[in-house]
Amino acid sequence: MNAASRGGLISVKKGALRHPVVIAAGGAALAAVLVLNVLAFLRGLESPWLLGGVIVADMLVIGENAFIACGRPSAKNLVSTLKRDVRQPVYVL
């Protein structure tokens, strides 16, 4: 057996989401949301705009994670699903 001809033990899909800059930007965004959450919690009702902004930001992050978890449905899959799920009209004579 020739060990030099073997590839890696695992393969990882190459894509934009696995780029180190994108990962660093995501980590920085997560850290910023966490800092804003702590700041809003500490200030409380003294700054309602911060509290409201943090609530909206948290909802967006949760929605984005739910979208990623469902496998990012493509437009092609969405159209085929809609065609399959839409009922055909019933004609009454």
C-alpha cells in the first residue's frame, strides 16, 4: 500500500460560510449581541431604546438560526413544495 497517495481522512465542503473571515465576523457579531444584552440588562428601563433594540436583535438571531437549522430551503424546493401542497380547484355543476 502506498500511504503517500491517500487523501485526507475527512473531507470538508468548501464554501463561503467556512471562510475564516466569515467565521471571525460571526463570532464578533455574537460577542456584540452578548455585550448589548448584558448592557441592556444592567441599564434596564433607564434606556428603553436599548432594551427594545436588543429584543429585536435577539429575535433576528433566533430566526436566522432557525432558518439555518431547517437546511436553507432553495427556491426550487419551495416551488415544488408549493405545487405539491396546493389543492386543485373543485368544479360544481
